[in-house]
Amino acid sequence: MKQTISKLIMMAAMTAAALACSTDSLTDDWDQTTWNTTSSDDNSTTSSSASNTAQGASTLGDVTTFAIALNRSALLESQTVDKDDDDYVENTTFTRTVLITYSTSGSATVKGDTDGLTVSVSGNDVTVRNTTTENILYVLSGTTTDGFFKLYSDKKQGIQLNGVSITNPDGAAINNQSKKRTFIILTDGTENSLTDGTKYTDAVSDEDMKACLFSEGQLIFSGTGSLTVDANCKAGIRSDDYVRTLPGVNIYVDASSGNGLRGNDAVIISGGVLNVNVTGTADKGISTDGYIQVDGGRTTVLTSGTYEWDSDDNDYSACAGIKADSLITINGGELNLKSTGTGGKGMNCDGEIVVNNGLVRVITTGKRQKDSKGSTSPKGIKADGNITFNGGETQVRCEGSGDGTEGIESKAEIHIEAGTVESYCYDDAINSKGDLYVDGGYVYARATNNDGIDSNRNLYLNGGVIIAEGGQQPECGIDAAEGYKAYVNGGTVIAIGGGMQQIDASSKQASIAASVTQGTTVGLLDGSTAILAYTLPSSSTGTSLMISSPSLKSGSTYTLRTGVAVSGGTSFYGLTTGCTIGSGSQSASVTASTSVSGSMGGGMGGMNGGMGGGGQRPGGW
């Protein structure tokens, strides 16, 4: 059973009266709440190949220029309370409420029914032990520069932050020793802050205190207020179970000496605005020993720390925007990751990564660290297991130079089924240790000094729109490992580089090959019908061009023009379809074949008629 009731999240418009609501009103609406929250010339010909148009391509803009910055602005979201999901606070009944008010001029005060509770107050250090069988709501308000809230309980509970500011110079601001589910509720319209010390002298020898906001049990964030966590010693937010955020929350974590947000078993982002800034050496923005799942909201993570030696792995370790040991799944929302330190990574998983939907943007700016001891390289998206793209829009840019600076890398297989995948970097833009498949979607892979798409086993291009731009000789637009094969079985494929990968003759779709000039625009025509136009990069690539299209038939002859003017149509990174193609400066006949390779042109310097069954190099290209 689900309920839907709308509430507009406008934090800036909330009045101070919300902070002064009665104890009863804090819980009255929980069982019925759903939130809506904000965030040509005379010889021209026209293409008739609608199947090649770039409908559904990226709406994110140019992968070479997009920026990532922290963004705390409100987001327009909707939330429907699932009555079967215990993570919704609306499904829990609290039998009593305890009000805790902190003070800058005296001791904290505790009000409400405390029967059965052991309450200790020393200045603004508040410790509560719940020995009852009841679920209790603790409402924290006021300000202290030297205090904390510590809780022991065998039952689940709620901690409502109602305009509270807690600084603990000696340890965690909130230390929850309960292993049961704990709801952190951000009161509508309130601003809340938690700050820890640079040393945890408050720590008890047989207890954990691992973060500014620490919990032994699950931590679930809800409500539509804001929370700022300033972590100076350990993590910002951490659970020894899992952490989950729900739509409406607005959380900012600034961690200078630890991970930003960590759930040992999982981190689940169901919604909300989450900003994480991590500056410590080799620290992670969001991390888990289990899985990370992003279903909605807007998450932005910045990491800037450098690398360090990891004695457990006997290698160097570096920062990462998000890091999981088993699985990362992106089902929706917006995920922005930027890492500026040496060897820093955007998304890193020891298991698999799956992008089903949503927007993913990644930037790295660091360089590779390598010496006789080991190495760590910047990667936009890296997995030891498979990486699969089933939808959504993904952009990756690695701005640092040097070997190993790769955009998307899998130590297993890569599968691109749908969506948009764009990668721009120095080394391989998209690289797999195992087989690599493109079955659909829109793919742009640009490597300035290596291969655009590189498989260390077989490469299967079966569908979609694929633009792969590699570096100069001997780098290729698309590349399969020696002893393995590349197949083109479908889709629209543009591959440009210093060299050209041999396409296996058993491929199901024909291609053409040519040697062309950097920066020129070429048009491919079937008689008077334009198939497509493509503008080559002006630098950093070679001149070996391969084009494959469903419109090409093996053994048939087509016209390739250079220096053409293009108008109309739909464009995707220099590829235009459904367009008008001008007469151009030069034209030549090319013959399509299911097998093309760089050997046809002797290093592409002079193709001279060897193009897989009759192709001819246009003179002077």
C-alpha cells in the first residue's frame, strides 16, 4: 500500500515558526507524508537514412567542457511512502518524545517523559540509555560549542534535528551505540550542523566512535531540513550497518581527515541533495564494503587528497568519489564526481558497476603515480568486474596526462546496451580486459594519446551510434588485442586514428576505409542520397578513417567527399545524419567490405586501390 500527499520543499521560504512547533506536531503528519521537492549549394543531397539519426543522444553538453561543483540548492523531488518499507519513518510509531535543548551559556536541558531512561547531563554532554521496550523520538535543538549526544538502546529510535548546532572538540557530535534502525529526521526549514574535534579523547575503549555522526546500526535520513557535517578527525557520517537518504534531505559533509559518508554494508541514495567534500590523503567521498545504489536525488562528491602506500594491498591507494567492494548500481538521479589528486578516481568498484538510468558526470585531473614499489592511475570509472550501461547519460573526462589515465576501465567485460556514454582522456577512453560489446546507445570515446575503444580480447560492435577517436600512429579508433578480433555487426560506426584495426570478414555489416586530413569534414553518399557527414578532430588523432553504416552493402560502391558543407540534420560529436551535404572539394569512389584494415593503405599514407575489394584512395587526401 502506498500513499501520496504533496508538500512543496521550499527551505528558504520556511519561517521561524516551524522551529517553535509543539512536540505533538512534530509527529502528527508522519503517517501521511509525501514530499515534492525542487530541482548549401547546387550539388547538395539530403540524407534519407532516418535510422542513423542521433535521436536520444546526450543532452548534457560537450564532454570536454562540462564542470562539476558543489550545489546545495533545493531539488524538486516527489516521494511516495511505501507502507511495506521500514526505512520510512512514517511507518514507525514513537510512543514518547524527549526534548533536548543545548545552550551556549549553561547546561543542556532534557524535557519530556524520561521514565525508564537513564539520562546523564554534564554541561552540554548528554547521554541517554533506553532500557524500555519503546521506540522513542529525541528532538535536538539549541547550540553548543562543547557537547555531544550519545545514545544506547535495544530498540529503534528517531533523532530529530530541529535547528541544532553541536560541536564536540573531544569526539563525535552524535554517537549512537544502538545497533537498531535509527532515523535522522531533518525538521522542515531548519539548518543543523555537527562538528567533531581533531582528536577523539571522548572515545571509550570498548566502543566505536568512527565519525562526527556515528551509528552502530542503520542510519536513515529523512525530512526536508538541511544538515552540515564538519569532520576533522574521522569520517563525516558513518554506520557500521547501512546509510540511506530519502527525498527532501539536504546534506553537506566536509571531511578533512577521513571518508565523507560510509556505510559498512551499503549506501543507498533514494533521493535528496547530498554534497561531499573530502580533502584527506587517499580518502573516499562515499564508501562501503558492500554495495552503493543511487536511485534519485542529486549527489556531488569532490575529492582532492593525494595518494598513500596501502600496506594491506601492497600498493598505492588514492582517493575516489565513490568506492564499493561488491556492486555500484545507478538507477536514477544525478551523480557528479570530481577527483583532483594524483591517481584519484571518480567511481571505483572491486566488483561490478551497472548504470541503468540517471545522469553520471565524472572528472579527474590528477596524474599517475608509479615507481619501483607500485602505481596508481587516475580513472573516471573503474571496476574489477563487468561494467554495464543499460541507459542513462554518462560523461567522463580525465584531464591528467600519462599512461594509465583512462576514462572507463573494466578488468572484466564492458557491455553498452543503451543510453549515452561519453569518455574523453589521454589514455584509452574505454578499455576492457575482457570482451567489449556495444549493442546500442550513443558512444563517444576520444583518446588523445591512445585508443578510443580498446578491448584486450574481442570487440563486438553490434548496434548504436559509435564515434571512436584515437591518437596518432600506432593508436586506433577501435582496437582488439593481438590474437583476437574486431567485429562490426550493426550500428553507425566512425573510427579515426593513426592506425586502423582489422575488421573480421565474418562481420555482418560492411564498412569503408580512407585516409583523410585532420579537421576536414567528409560526406558519404549512396548515389545522390547522403548517408552521413563527419568532421574529423583538428589535432591529436591520425588520418585513418573507418565508417560503417546499415546503409552500406558489401561490394557496393559509394562516394566519399571531403571539405563538404553540412546543413540540417542531427549531430553527435561531429557525426551528422539526416543532413544536406555540399559538393565538397574532392570526391572519390569507395567500395564497402565486411573486412577493412590499415594494411589496405600501407599505413594510410597511400591506399592505392586495396580497400577490401575495390576501394580507392581519393587523390591528394
